[in-house]
Amino acid sequence: MVWLTSTRRLLQAVTKSGTSQTSYTSKELKPKSSWTRRRAFLDSMRIYVRGGSGGQGFPRYGGLGGKGGDVYVTAVKKRTLKHVHSANPSKRFIAGNGDNSSKRKLVGDAGADCIIKVPVGVTVKNNIGRVIGDLNEEKQMLRVARGGLGGHPDNHFLGQKGQVEMVTLDLKLLADVGLVGFPNAGKSTFLSAVSRAAPKIASYPFTTIQPQIGVMEFTDHRQISVADLPGLIEGAHVNVGMGHRFLKHVERTKLLLFVVDINGFQLPKREHFRTAFETVMLLNKELELYKAELLDKPSVLAINKIDTVTDHALVTEIRERLHDLPDCLEDIDPALRPSQCVQFDDIIPISAQSGYSIEELKMRIRELLDYYADLDLQRTVTAGLQLVPHHRVESLPSLDALERNKARPV
């Protein structure tokens, strides 16, 4: 009787409180988790990896335990770090243990290897940040945890534990072109104008907080990938704002496209206003302070929003000042002066909003990518030829002579 009374009171309390609580009757009304909202794009993930333990030996019969499995990371196309997380939310990757030796089977089988499929462009780092290896091509494989040896006479037939590591998968986007610019310079508008990508576009800064990839397509079916990266701010080289999370993606692009607002840039009202030329120098300095090698990449300057000004003499002025670098840096703030100036392959005024000179810029990017690809190929061939002694063809040793030299004792 007491139990029925308690149950009745509990049901009444639930009924009364239920009217004030929110109930979701469809999947559309149910809010997404905060993890989904915050981490729609993953470019870094820390995982636990452990090699399998070796199997125990059989001392009485000299049986050998099986070796523990290894943990490998392999690069796969059309895969993201989000897929890695979805496949294993615990982020623990453990290889199989080796089998013990037994009377029926003196040599134990090796443990199964654990293979982690990651996107192309991942850098693997250990727990102290040291780079273990890069996976820049499809099907590249890297061992991140070694399995333990099976029991054998040298270890008294005792199987050994597998290697345990905490490693970081750091994704750097692989794209032909990387867009570099301050917030609200028009990078997302340009990407939407040259590709089918649909990045968020607005009249306020920081609309792009996650990298976006678009593909420029040409009439002959040539495709060039373009990465729209979050806008830089002053101090990005010391990880201010998006900081290193943005700059690391620039490293693997083949060409840098600087996008600058012809009207200049000013983020908050309290900060200094920067002219278009000062903006270019500031972007130059941020890249230089982060990694000076980035300035050696092919680069193009797109002076955007040309349709918002009536006097195009400003474009001519910017061209002349960039042509006179570094002599023309004396009249700007010393804090903006880079010690190494970027050498632009071309400077093109555009309007991403109206489409002015967009096709011209696309063709110029294609020409430069092809030119530098051929140049790199020539350098590779030349470097390979320099390794071969400069003998005439008649004086090259025969195959029989090479075989005799190979068989000759050292």
C-alpha cells in the first residue's frame, strides 16, 4: 500500500513538471550537439595507439610465441579526420596480440595489424610534438606503434608488451591555390565566383571560420583546387586569432593568391587603419614571421572590390610601390616592414562581386601553375643527370662488367 502511494505521488510530480519541460517530437527540432556545431571541420586529432603484445613461448618444447600486431596509419583519398572519429569515437587504436605457443602449434600466429585510414596530407607527430612522418600521397603508410616480440629463448620465452604512444594527426590541406588575406577582403566571394563552393558570405569580418575547398573548372575539363582559409589578423604568426591553425594550411599549397581590399582594412574601430599597400606588407610580414619559406612560393596579388572606387590610379600606385620594393618601405610603419619581400608574379585588379577580370585571373593562375610545374620537372631531371658521371656512351661499362664488379669481394 505504501509502495502504491509513493508511485502515485511520483507520477503526479512527473506529470506536473512535464508541462514546463521541452519535448522534441521530431529530429528537426532536436538541437545538434555542441560538438557537432563546434567541430564541423577537424584538422587535428590526438589518438591513443598500442601495438599488440607478443605471445608466450613454450620453454619445454622450444615453442615461439607470435609477434604482436603493429599499428599503421595510411593515407586514403576522399577521407577526413571526421571519418576517423566517427569510425572510432574512443580514439583508441589497438593491434591484435600474438598467439601463445602450444603443444598443438609450437609457433604462435602473429597478431593482426591495426590500420588507421586518414586523409591525404596528414602529418603524424608524437607526444612531444616531434614529426614521425608525412602522408602526402595516397597509399603511403607509416608505422606508429610496434608490436611486442613473441616469447623466444633470448627473452626467456616471455612475450613482450607492445609499444604505447599518444600521437597527433595534424591535417594540412592539399590544394593548388591558397587564398591569403585579412577578414572581409572578399576571399569567400571569389571562391563562390570561380567554383561551385558555397561558403558563408556577409558584409562583416570572420564569416569564414573553417577552411573551404572549391574547384575551378575549365572548358577543357582541367580542374584546379582552391582553399579559402580563415582570415588572418595581426599577430597570427604567434597564434593570435586562428593563428597557426590557418597558417599551417598554406604550407602545402602550390600558389598563394593574396586577396586585398582596395579600400584598405581596419578590424576593430580602435585599431589602426591600413591602406591596401600596408595590408599587403602586413600579410607579407605575418607569413615571413611564421615561416619564411612561404614567401618563395609562386604568388599573385588580386586587388579586390575595384568596382567600389572610381579612380583606378590607386592600382597603378600599388603596382609601382610593389615594383620598387624594398626601397619604398621607408615611409611606412616600421612594425609593418618585412625583411624579405614577396615577389608577385602578377598583380590583377578584380571584382569578385561583379565578376570583373575573374576569368583573366583564372587563366593567369593556370598559366603560372603549369609554368612552375614544368620548371620543377626540369630541375628534377637536371638534378638526376648531375648524379650520372659525364662519360661518353661508348665508355660506359657493360652489363657484364657491372656484374663482375658486383661479384668481386670487397
